[in-house]
Amino acid sequence: MEKYLEIIKKSYSGYWNYLKYELIDLNHWDNYFYGLIAISFIVWFLELVFPWRKNQAVFRKDFWLDTFYMFFNFFLLNLIVLIALSNSAAELLDDVLGIVGLQLSDLQLFDSTDLPKWLGLLIFFLVNDFVQWNTHRLLHRVPWLWNFHKVHHSVKQMGFAAHLRYHWMEPVIYNSIRYIPLALIANYSAQDVAIVYFFAIAIGHLNHANLGWDYGPLKYIFNNPKMHIWHHAKELPENVRYGVNFGLTLSLWDYLFKTDYIPHSGRDIELGFDKDEEFPQDFINQELYPFKK
């Protein structure tokens, strides 16, 4: 137990120092803090220039709440929960495997870092996105997980910042499920995968933005605003009652596994879920909602 407490302590101090470094150092291109800000301003600018719903306010409903969620979930949540939890879980897994004389590296299918960098990162991206697509489906099908995911689906007007409006338990679930699959193929540094994460953030922001784009033929590969709006539709046919269009970055999985659904332009459809008028409107009560249920 003392070992794990020390890991948690070092995780907190290490991430805090990293976060301070991100805030003051502008000399490296993979700065996650300012990268998020830059992507957010670019997509917001696109919303203002090419609005799909032209009567939607610049500062739409819950704009500031979603902006708070964006920074809380992307940075403070890592400081409070995820880094310490991830490092402790990794050590615990190594200890469990050690009982039978194994290490996680012994189970590695292949090391994608041995491949050309572009190919290794492509494999990392595809595996990561596919695992997240499946996890996203679980969030809709398992009732107690759905109660956490309701925070994200409580958005009533779409905008770029809605991308990162989610309950703090969601990344715990995502990271727990994808840890082993990713560990079995590679061990990339944060700098190595920065381009992958920046791309995923940009696509995610665009998916939730007030934009009427589908990227033409590329819509069968990349998720897009016209597709993702239907993921947030309040009313869906009975045969797809657990949801549709689960892709995060790629739409490819939805088309392959027949979970795609775009019956017509979804520009003016109502967003949310059944009885969402009873859902809390403030951050604290939204975070407490799943535990009360």
C-alpha cells in the first residue's frame, strides 16, 4: 500500500509541474494547453463565419458551462484523478502479472515503435479509435454507464465546446478499457502521440460545432457535424433506441457495423434525451447526478 501511495504522490507532483510548464513554455509545438485554445478559437471562428443554424446565438445556451467543462476535463481532471489512477493501475497490473512470472511487455503483440513512425502512429490511432467506439456504445447500452453519459447528452444547442462536456467518470472508463489494448502494441511518449490527439480534438470540436459540413466522400471515413448531430437527437426510432453514430474521430466503424443513421438534414432537430428537462443545469449537480440515481 505504501508503494501505491508514493506513486499517487509522485503522480500529483509530476503532473502539477508538467501543467505549470505547459502554461509558461511556448517554445514547443506539442503544448497541449495552448493547442486546445488554438483549436477552439479556430473552430469557433468557423462557426461564426459559416453558421449552420443561423439564428443560434454566438454565446449559445450553456456556452460558458461547456467552456468550463472543456478546461476542467482536459487539464484539472488529469491533475485530480486520472494521472494518479492510471499510474497506480499500471503498477497494480504489473504486480498481478508478476505473480505468474510475467510482465506486460511479455504479452505485447508487436512493438509499433519498431515500424516507421507514420505507420506506427496510424496503427495506434486506429486501435485507439476502435476501442473508444466500442466503449462509447457501452455508455449507451449499460444503464449505470448511461447515467454518466447523460451529462454529455444534456447539451441542447451544439457548439464546439460541447465536445468536452462529460462526467469525470467517462475518461476513467475509457482509459481503463483501452489501457491494455494500447499497451500491447506500443509505448509512445506524449510528444509522439501529440499529433494524434490534436487531430482527434479538432475533429471532435468540428463534430459538435454549429457547422453543416459532411466532408463529401470523406464522410465515410471521418465523423462530421451532419452525422454527429443525429447522435445527439432526442427522438430516435425504436430499432436504434440505444443510439447511433458512435464514432469519435472516425465514422468508418459506424458504416462497417451498420450503426450509421442520417435520415435527413438534422439541422433543426431537438437534442437531448427523454425527460432531460428534469436533468440538473449546473456543474455540481450534473456531476452528482449518477450517484444520486
